[in-house]
Amino acid sequence: MSGNAFDTDVLVVGTGPMGSATALALATYGIRVHLVNRWNWLSDTPRAHITNQRTVEVLRDLGVEQEAAQYATPWELMGDTLFTTSLAGAEIARLRTWGTGDDRIGDYIKGSPCPLLDVPQMYLEPVLFKNAADRGATASFNTEYLSHTQDADGVTAHLQDLLTGRSYSMRARYLVGGDGARSKIVGELGLELDGHHARAGTVYVLFEADLAQYVQHRPSILNWIVTSSADFGEIGMGLLRAVRPWHTWIAGWGYDLAAGEPDRSEATVLAKVRALVGDPGLEIEVRSTSTWFVNQAVARSYSKGRVFCGGDAVHRHPPSSGLGSNTSIQDGFNLAWKLAYVIRGNADESLLDSYSRERQPVGAQVVARANQSRLDYAPINACLRVSDHTDPLSAGLTRFHDSGPAGAEAREKLRKALELKNFEFNAQGIELNQRYESGAVIADTEAGPETFEKDRQLYLKATTRPGAKIPHAWLVDRNGRRISTLDVTGRGRFTLITGVAGQAWVRAVELLDRPYLTTVITGASDTADVYFDWARLREVHEAGAILVRPDGYVAWRHTAPIWHADTAMRELRVAIDSVLGNNVADAATPNRVTDTVAL
């Protein structure tokens, strides 16, 4: 193969959430992309499942939200998280979760046009992959990635067809490593990971059983079982998770890594599951058993040269807080538009440096949060156990239900301990308050440091500050139908948002004539701000402007009004070229100009 002949523009190793999302976005943007997977099909495990609002926004942008929702447990059934002695036994407490509680649901509805969904990985991956293929992505299954070499122009990947044994090479402009927690590509690149692996172990059992009588009156996808039969480890409780209400389930419990492989015999598994349900005669069909390790590690950098890694390859953590596949999909969404702009010649390669700069801090935050969420079960267990008793749990539950001062104290402590779990189950801020700092963002230096009036992890702060996600506000089109600000931005384009008074900016976009840049005029017939929601959120003058990136993040804003098209064009050109890395040497940060010259 000659040196500059490319078999594809982007080669993606791995068809998991990160790999398939990257391919879907690239194919949507018209970029040639090829995926390889060493297995014969996609994931068959439902392990990852929570799909948070930001990820549903990504699915919405890529045009697959409604299809994914068909395979989801809907938001209203995700419900209360239960703490009980068994599914059939006495309840201890319930926690309103995933924003469904009366005190939080308004925050979630206000913050995004998208609900949360519970879409197990085995159903979401095919949606991503199939749509990528429909839009032009190609793929090779039963194909093992062996190694790669880089040069100034591209990457040569060495692969093996596992069915025939044939080894061959593919030439691509860029390589994406979405090859999971045992990533060969991360190892090849020498990307250093901070943290440690396999610090705890968990058994998972996927089974079929009709448990509707125990749960349909209190719908929830997570049920924590406080029982001595599943009390090992940091969480110290058993888990019953609804995969498909209310007949397909996962049972989980911790085990001692130091003691070797846990007992997964049929008799042990059946006894464990029946104890968690609280029905000794329960008919169960066990579909599979598996073990997994609790990891706490994040790569210091996500890329080297022309190779970019994402997903579990670079951030490894337990499923607590439901952040795994969400962060992986968002990695791919961040990376894909940047690759597309560079490949099409719209941006300098330096734009790609912003991928690691933006996503690595998010990965580090997610790893820390997921592991802390496990530790936050300790105060709950302390309320329900008497540590120095021969039967700690029995004594603890007796104390908890006591009508005297000891019981009152235990119940008050549990109330406070459950508040910590909001950081796992009602943390809209963790999901939507991600902030980016990189060369693809021009900071608003006049705004000063950002402050958060409420807890940053729990509550969304909507803002148009550069580096933040564009706030959701309802606009109204010419037919009177509501559309979100998220629906008129993104879609692979840069969008300049201004108001009816911002005609200078409208003309500036016309004069610049960039094929990837469009204008949204809030107040126009197709985007009327009749609720004045956007006017309350925009933080800029009606004749100011907000530049939104293809991934929905604010790249730059001009808060003061501009009235002259030449001035607006000059400001906008410098801003967008700076973000894209074009003519960086000449692209100083745009001046703060208040132009009073009339059009």
C-alpha cells in the first residue's frame, strides 16, 4: 500500500458505547469510518444501563433518541430506590431517585428537554451501531487489533481476521481506541493511569423471574437488600436490579478477592437470589453469572499523536452513579466533530489537542465520584448494624425499630446518611455542569470566576459562559410548536445565536460565508422566545452573540451589543478561527467592542 493511500479516514477499535457513538457521529458528519471488534457481535451484557440527560441530549442531536427510548425503561418507572431486608420483606427506607422526586423533578424538566432513560448496554449499542452503519460506517467483526504505527500523515493498524487467521493492515488518518478497560492501545501509547485496579469484587447473576407482585406498586430499577447473606464489601448490601420490568433481573453481591474465586455453583446462586427476593420457593431461570472488579483509575492524557482513546480505556470505575457509558458516549461526541472538522480542512490539527484537555478532567471527576458513591454506603450500614454484636445486622435492625431513644437516634442518623446518596442518585449537576477549558473555548474574562449558589454536584447551573453546555430553553416555531435551544444548535455545525436586534451578527455570518456556520435569531418566526425563557438565560445583550460548537458547548460569546456588520464580522472571524486553530498566530482573543454605529 502506498504511503498516503487511506482505507478509511478514522479507524475505531471497539464497538462499545464510546466506539459506536464516535462512529455514529462521524458517519453523520460524512466522514469515512471503519470499526473493528474482536467478537462476533456487540455486547450481550446489560451491565451499563442508566442513560442520563446529557447522553440523551447527545442521542437527540444524532437523531436516535426516540429509537433508543423504545428499548428503555421509561423515566417514571426508574422511581424510588428501595432499602429493605428482602424484596418481599420489611422496608427500611426509600429514596426518590433519578430526579423523580417531587422536590427535584422540576429541576430536571427545567434543565433539559430530555428525560433520563434506563437503556441496558445490550440494547443501546445496537441502536448506535446500526445507525452508524446506515449512515455509511463500515465494520469488521471477529477481527483482532494487534498493533499500530504512526507517521506524519496517518496511522497503519495491524489486524487479524480471527475466522481465517489472515493478518492484514489498514491505513487511516486517525485511530480511535475504544477498546475497553484492558485497552491494548492505551498500553501501546504508554498513557499513564493514576489510581489502582481490582480493589473489590462483585458477583452478578442475570436471571429471569416474575417479581411483579413485589415491585409493580413501587416501581424502581434498583433495590438494595440489607441481609447477612450479602453483606460483604464497601456497599455491604445485596442488589436486585430490574433489567426488564419486572421479569429480567440482575442480582449482585460483593465477595472477598483475597479468598479467590467466589462460589458460583447453581445451588449457591439460587439460594442467594431467593434470599434477596425473600421467596424460598421462587422459580428462577439463571441466564448467566459473572464477576467484575471495582477499579479506580484514569489516564493522565487521552491521546498521543494521531491516536485518541476514550471510554473505559481511559476512565475505569464502578457503575455507582451510573456514569460509565454516559461518559464514554460523551467522549466520542466530543472527539468526533473535531476529527470531522480537521479531516474536511475546516480546522487545524491543533484543534484535536482540545479533546484530552476537555475530557480528561471529566473522566477524573467521574472516577472519583463513582468510587465515593460506594464509600457513601458506610454511614447507612452503620445505622443498621451493631458492630460489636455476634449478629450485627439482627441487633442493628432491632435497635432501628426500637421505640426508645436508641431507635430514635438510629432513625435520625439514617435520614442524614441517606442524604449522601443524593450525590449518587439525584446529581443533575454532575451530569450537566461539566465545564471545558481548552484552545477550543475562548474564556469570557470579563465575567470573573464562576460561582455556584447551590451545590455544584447536585444542581444544574445553566449558563452561556464559554466552556459550558448551551442552556435549554423552549422556543416556539412558526407552527406554534415548542422546540428547544438544543434543537436549533449542534447537528455538526457551529451556530451563532443572537436576538432580533442582532442583525449585525446575521449579516456577519452571511459575509463570512462559512459552510459550517449558521445563525439562530431568537425572536424570529421559527425561533420565537415567547416565554422569554431564553432572555432570562442568555446573559448577553439581545444584540450580543453566543457561538455554540457542534457538540452543543459554548465556544465564545460577545455580551455587549454590536450594531455594525463589519465590526461583528471582525469579532466573529477572529473568534471562530481561534477556536478552530486557524491562523492562531494572528488570532488574538477578540476585543470587547460595543459598536454604536447603526446599520
